Amino acid sequence: MKLLLDTCAFLWFQSAAPELSPSARLAILDPENDVYFSVVSAWEIGRKYANGSLSLDAAPEVLIPRIREESGIVSLLLTDADALMAEKLPRFHKDRLTGC
């Protein structure tokens, strides 16, 4: 199975937060699954950390690579075509990362 972790799922995973279900945690850790984390989420975490609205145990530039390497999570890169296509997606929610 292929999994794409959104920003909150990654933060919950790295902090062992109860908001991430046990079955989701097992799916992320299952070596049979391909688990991805978008560079856009990494950017979002860095931005929130820098402006003080997100507290982490380590700076994002240390934390994110460490968690990815320890857990086998692959960076999902973003191309300019991807970024431009994203503007065509429906607007069904607002940025609410501070609620993670």
C-alpha cells in the first residue's frame, strides 16, 4: 500500500501522539508499505516552527530527516507542474496546522 502522510499525521507519528490511531502507526511502520512525506509539509513545519506557532523536540532540519530515516519514510518531491496543478484542487478546508 502507498501512504502519503500529511503534516499532522507526520507530527503525530513523530511525537507518538494519541491522535494517530494504532492502526495508522502500524501501517506507517509496516515495511510492506511505501510511506511518503511531501516536501511541502516539511516546508510548512519549518515555517510554523520559525514563527513560534509549533513546538518541537528538535529543529525541523534535524527532526524531519531523522524521523524519515528511522522509519523509512521517503521524501515526495514537488515539481512546478505539481504545484500549479494543486491550484485546481477544490478548496475544502483552511490551513489549521496549529490544531495538530
